[in-house]
Amino acid sequence: MTPHSYDASLADFQEKVIDASHHAPVLVDFWAEWCGPCKTLKPILEKLAAAYEGRFVLAKVNSDENQELATRYGVRGIPNVKAFVKGELVDEFTGALPEAQLRDFIDRLIPSPAEPLRLAAREARSKGDYEVALSLLNDAAQLDPSNETVALDQTELAIDLNDLDTARRVLAQLEARVKDTDRVQALNARIKLIAAGGGADIGALQARIDANPGDFDARLQLANALAVAQDYRPALEQLLEIIRRDRQWQDEAARKTMLDLFTLLGSDARHTELVREFRIALARTLN
């Protein structure tokens, strides 16, 4: 046994697994003496625990001797490896995986070295310090070039800076491999809205509508401009009014823009009720 690989039991599970997982991810290997695949998996896990030098910990539990633990955590076949992070069971697999797949499994659990820089960039962005945020994200990307969250944050910041060409280019590169497809769709929707409504004079557009309520082009431009300004309810109201008056106008441009807005807002829980309200209103209008 080493500091990064040790036996655990019911008596010390809280200390060696639950408590320890607040400092580093803990992989719990449920095994038994009679299990052939266990004898294949365990030495590979022990080798990786040593190679990762404490970035994760391996706790080995003999399931025959600790049936209460096996029952508590739903072990139905062995080897069964369960991953704990900050006291919670977050992932698992059953069977003997090859080393490459084990490394992928472990790497998903280990915090990226870029994460502190990414969080600092988010804080800087929230304060409007965009140049500082950009520098921090660039440093984060150098530390962890494959980190998709950093790349998505860079894209979002590029949109903030109105660098839509960079945002489009990064998203095009990400779409083939990114897992957070909802966020990719939301960012694409935001780019479309900015491209359609950026720089528009909201007051002038409203004056056009006041003078001619049937000026759908002004209503669509106003909806896009309001969405860019994050004034989402009146934006959706303008789009809904176009649909009420002429749902087919410009190949259903208003409905399609509403769907883009739903995609954008759907990635943020703060707007759940607003999206639900206008989805219902859209359905009623179309029916």
C-alpha cells in the first residue's frame, strides 16, 4: 500500500473515502479474491494511482468482507469502481477497462489546472474588466488546451467584445467535439441576434412602429435590438405580435427568431419561467 492506494472497509470508509474525497477524487474498487477481472484491473489502478501522484486516491474494498458497503452502494457485479468527489458518488463503471479508458475516466474527475484562471477570468468579466479576463483565459487555454469550458468562455468573451468572427471560428472548431451542446447552441443564437440587431436605434424603431403597427421589419429589428440589450420580455412580445398579425411573414422569420431566443435563454435557469410563458403563448398563437 502507498499514500495514494490503500485498503478500506466499513470501519474506516468515512475517513478514507468520504472525508478524503474533499481533498482529491477517490476511486473505490470493489473486488473479491475469486474475481478474475478484478485481478486484471487492480494492478492497473494501483499503477495509475502511483503515476498520478495524489491527484486521485485508490481505495480498495473487498466486497465479500464488506457486504454492507457493497449493498449500500448498489454493487451488483465486480469489479465495480465508484468515484467520489467532495463526499458524493459522481461516476462509476463495472468490469475491467483497458488503461487508456481508465485514464480517460480518471482525467474527467481531476480538476483542470486551468480552472483557477478560468474562475478568475469569470470574476473579471463580471466587473467589466474584459482585457484582464481575456488574458486570464488565454493563459488557461495554454495550461489546458483541450478544456472545452475555457474555449466556450473565450467564445462568450469574444461576443462581449463584438468579435463575432473569432466567436464563429472557435464555435465551428468546438462543435465536432464539445459535450456542452446546449451552451454551443445558445452562443450561436446570441451571435445571430447580435448580427441582426447590433447597433440599432431602439427609439427610432419604436417610433416607426408607433407610426405604422404593421411595420414588421421594424418590429423584428426592435426585437433583435432588445434581445441584444438583454431586455428579453419586450423582445419576445414584439416577435409574438408579428406572428399574431402575419405568421408567414418573411418565411416565418419571427417564429424562427423566437426559437433562437428560447435556445439562448434556455441555458440560463433564471429565464425558465419566461421561456415557458412564451412557449405557451407561441403555441396558442399558432394553433
